[in-house]
Amino acid sequence: MSNAPAATTVIDRYAVMGDPVSHSRSPVIHRLFALQTGQSIQYELLQVAPDKLESAIRQFAKTGGKGLNITLPHKSEVTRLVDDMSERASNAGAVNTLVFQDGEIFGDNTDGVGFLRDLQSNLGLELEDANILVLGAGGATRGIISPLLDTKPRSLMIANRTVSRAKSLAEHFSTQGPVTACRFEDVRKPPVYDLVVNATSAGLTGQTPPYPEDAISEHTICYDLSYAMTATPFTRWAKEHGAARSLMGWGMLVEQAAESFYLWRGVRPDTAAILKQISITA
Ligand code: NAP
């Protein structure tokens, strides 16, 4: 019998960092991806306050972590901490995925591609010539504006509680398409909106801000980036105001996670199978 110590399997570590973060279903999705693709990974949920972000990221990398997802409110701040980032992250000014390799930190943004894959491939929506309203001007909005403009909409309005943030985003993306900004109360019906996206985090605390009722018609599709086991405050609000469809962000969650998983592991999960597995509707 050999006296050699038993070989230990090294499990690669990943996590999502945010504040708050307990609502995140990313650990479940990544565990399902790992099972489906036969990858051996561990994925944790880490609550990290803004003043601890840099030290938490460096500590995670130093102790063998391979990659991170970054969620609210850190997506813009983390751009300062990377050694290099993808064009889509740099264009968005926001990072939701970190890859640690050879002592360096690489940042990417998978929100936009995940959002568009859900809208176009999963839901079959055509956005060319559409009038689009995005509510919210935080890190998630930064990630989805450029991909939305790539679909050649007729107009894209960003409305936000703090109007200065919406205006600075509209200015940032103005060379890429017809994007404007206003406060919630200044959104008016004409044009009829084909798509209204809720990218605020208000629903996480159960709040329904004064969303613009005039933006909704029987033709409007409403999409909440937030997701929950039952309807979110926004999807309930949209249904009550007569939207044609009212959808939660489970599809985006799975698609953006799949893109992160691909960056980390070089393997693309079958997202349709996972979406069927978690299959939740508003
Ligand atoms: P963030 O950077 O913290 O931005 C939050 C946004 O929400 C800001 O525009 C803020 O407005 C607005 N807001 C917060 N509370 C509000 C309230 N009570 N009334 C009106 N506006 C309010 O967050 P984020 O990273 O953009 O994330 C936004 C949401 O998208 C979160 O719920 C997140 O979970 C979700 N998300 C989902 C996915 C997915 O895969 N499904 C991906 C990314 C994000 P002010 O500027 O006025 O503060």
C-alpha cells in the first residue's frame, strides 16, 4: 500500500459581490450550469459594502478565487479596479464580471448581451424602430443602453429619479443613437412606448416609485430587470396599467450568467434547459 497522500480535488471558487446581495439567484444558476456542463466550481454570495469593495476583491483573488460577478451598487466603481477591460465594459462604464488570471484583473460586462439574448432569442421581440423607455440610470442601465441602441430603435428615453444621472448617461451614449433623458414625471405618452424597461432597484425594497402611467398602452411590453418568485412591484404595476405583456428578468439573469460562465470556464451552458428548470413567470 502506498503512503502517498490522497490527491485532493481543487474546486475553483467564484462569487457575486453586492450590497444588498441576499436577493441574488446567481449562486443557484451557476450551480445548475456547473452540473449541466460537468464543471467543478463553488459559487458564493458575498455582501460587500462600498468602502470594502477593493479589499474584498483583492482578498478573494489572493486566496485563489478565479472570478467574480459584481452587482449593485458597485458596477461603475469596479471599473477603477481592473487592469484591463473589454470594449463593451469600457463603453458601458460598468463591469459585472471579473476574471482573475496571472495576477491581473480583467473586467467585462455581460448584462447587455444577456438582456438582448432574452429579448430577441427567448422572447422573439423585434426592436428596430421601437420607442423604448428605460427607468433607472444605475449600473444595469449603463450595460443595456449600447446594445439597445445597436438594435436601431426609433427613440430611447432614460427616466430617472435623479435626473442628472439620466442626463449624463444620455450624453455619454448620444453618439450611438437617439437617446434622451428626463425625470419620471416628464415622461409623456406620445410616442407610444413599445418597450418599457424597469432598471431601478426600487422593487428590491418593495417600493413602487411614481412610474409614468402615461407610458403604458395595450401595445407596450414591460420588462423588469428585477426578478422574484412572485410578480415584482413593477410587473404588477404594469399589468394593472394595461401593458400587453409584463415580464421579469429571469431570462436576462440566466443569459448574462451564461456569458460570465463562458468567460470563466470556456464552456457555454444550454440556457433554454436552465430557464425551463427555473421557469417562473410574472
Ligand atoms: P444601481 O446601480 O444601484 O442603480 C439603482 C437605480 O435604481 C438608480 O437609477 C436609482 O435612482 C434607482 N432607484 C433606487 N431606488 C429607487 C426608488 N425608490 N425610486 C426610484 N428610483 C430608485 O443598481 P443596478 O445595478 O443598476 O441594478 C438595478 C436593478 O436591476 C436591480 O434590481 C438589479 O437586481 C437588477 N438587475 C438584474 C439583472 C438580471 O440579470 N436580471 C442584471 C442587472 C441588474 P437614483 O439614481 O435616483 O438613485
